[in-house]
Amino acid sequence: MRHPQLIKFIIFIFFVLFMAGAFQAAPIDPPSDQEPNHSLPQQEKNTLAILFPSLDTIKDLVGLRDKGLINIPNLRVLAVYHEKELTDYQKAREYVRDNNLDWITFYPVSKPLSPDDLFRRNSCSAEFERIFQESDGIIFFGGPDIPPSLYGEKTSLLTMIEDPHRHLFEISFAFHLLGGSQDPSFKPLLESLPQYPILGICLGSQTLNVGTGGTLTQDIWSEIYAKTTLEEVIGLGKENWHESPFGRLWPKSDYVSFHPIKLNPKGKFCTAFGFDPKDIPYVFSSHHQQAEKLGKGFRVIATSLDGKVVEAMEHERYPNVLAIQFHPESPKTYDLATRIRFTPEDKEGLNPRAFLEAHPPSLAFHQKLWSWFCHSLTASLH
């Protein structure tokens, strides 16, 4: 070769260029203590945690948002459940994916729970704390009966237990949030943020009560009204049905129950929502149980007209904790196209929104409830 030094120089240049390209392409590993794919929504969003994110729950949430009843800017939803629950949450996941609902994030919890672990620190405590810290409010939705053993009673033949693991998880979460008479020394999460809003709907109301040490009436009609047949219940009149007896006689029909409630003048509905104690709003009701002995910190703020059935409770220490026995969450309640019946005599069917409008302040009562919750969540100083 005539120019060996030149050839060596060219080879050296190619080697340097090759190594420079290799180092440039090499990925930079993040520090081991970072989590670049954090599963929780970032805090610039207003984050609502929900329990029991079934397909129907997700659809209700979407419907309420579409109708402007849930009006929360930059809303992110954390859909929390325990992996041992019997509900098929895959259907809800598919619905969220197929409809591009990127504001909803599922959060399954897998740590084991037993009835003996609920009212103290347990394997799920760290998850409860994390969800609380990363959210601005929470809703406990409705569902089936709580096992009476969790509030120290034997099981009535009329109690229907469908998903024990759901109740273990949600009741323990309620205890962690609010504390309870089961262990007065336990420091609840809301002690660090007393304004944090919690809404319990139907079963959710009962969960909050049991979680704080309360008990339940296992069947209202038989225990409170001493009725043993649906025909006897029909004779009580619509204001005392609490669920539709005709719906029990004709399952999967369009029979529902709307009944009036009585407001406590010292309760939130009057002092914060602005309603008069003489107002008797109608609510959509579908339950056969209620709070009996109240959990620690709760007081009754609404009842049935005869005062025998608890319809709503508020917390004495945490001002934005509300437990309601009725259902304001179904978008069909606010839809002008929906038709329902109370009795077989309603052959043409009734529209629930029109019914609420015809019985003021029923519609305004529902609207104010959601307005209050949304305001409380966005004002939460988390």
C-alpha cells in the first residue's frame, strides 16, 4: 500500500464516527426510583375516585357529565375496585376503550382482606392512603346487601348476599377514611383534610354507616312495617314503598318507586342547599334496607314522611360527607324520553323528569345535590 498512514487515519475516523453514533442511540435509563408510567392521574386534574366502576356505573357517570349535572373542569376519574369482586369489570374497560373515554383510569387492588382485618391497618391500607392522596373526592355507589356479620348480626332470610369481597374492600376503605367506633384510637384519613367530599349512594350510604360502626335494618317492610307480603306492602301507599312492589312482582319491567322525603331543618339540605323544612322533594328509591344504629359521627338529616326510614345522613365532623339512601345518579331520571310506571294504572307511562318538575322542588333538589358535590370536589385543597 502506498499510503498506509492515510488508510489508518481513515479507519480511525470511521471508528470514531461509529462509536459516536452508538452512544447517541443508546437509551438513557431513568433513575431506579422514578415511575415514568405512573398509573394515577396527575394532580393538575380534578380527580374523582369511584367505587364499583361497573358498566352501568360508568354509563351513569358519562350520562351525568353529558347532561351537565357533573360539571367538573379537567375531570379525571379513578375507577377503583378489588380484583376479587365478582363483577365483570372487563365490560366497563371495553366500553371506556371503545368510546375513547381517556378521562377514566381503572385502578384494581389485589391485596387480600378478611373480615378480621377491616377495622385496623391492613394489607390495603397503603392503597387506601394512595387513592385518598391522589383524589379530590370519592363516590361509593349502590349495590347488593352487606353481610350482616360485618356489623355483628346474624343473617336474615331476606338478606341477599352477592359479592362479599366488594363489601370487605369498601367497608374497610370507609373505616380508613372516616374512622369508627370499632377503634376510637384509629386516625382517619379525613383528619388531614376534613373538607374532602364523600358521597354514599344507597348501598354506599349503608357502607359508610357500617364502616363507622353502625348497623342496618335488614328488611324495612317486615321489620319496620310488619308486612310479610307484597300485596300488604302495596296497601301501605307509594310514600312507604322504598322500592317498587310491582317491580318485585314483575321483574325487569318499567315499574319504579318515587316517594317524598322529610328534611331536617338543621341538616345540610336546609342549611347549605337552601331548601325549606316544609319542602318535600320526591326521590327515586330502590332499597329494602336502611341505617339502624348510626355509625360514629353521623346524624340523620332526612327521613321518610312518617319518620321511620332514614333517607340521608351527614357527618358531624367532616362537613362534605353525605350519605343518601336514594338514587340521584341515573341519567334516565333527567331524560325527557324515558317512560316509567308506578302502578298498573299508569298505562301511558310517566316521564320521571316531568314528574319531578311537577312536584317542586324535586328537580331542583337533585340538581343542587350534584352542584354541591362538584363544588366541594373542586374546592378540595388536596
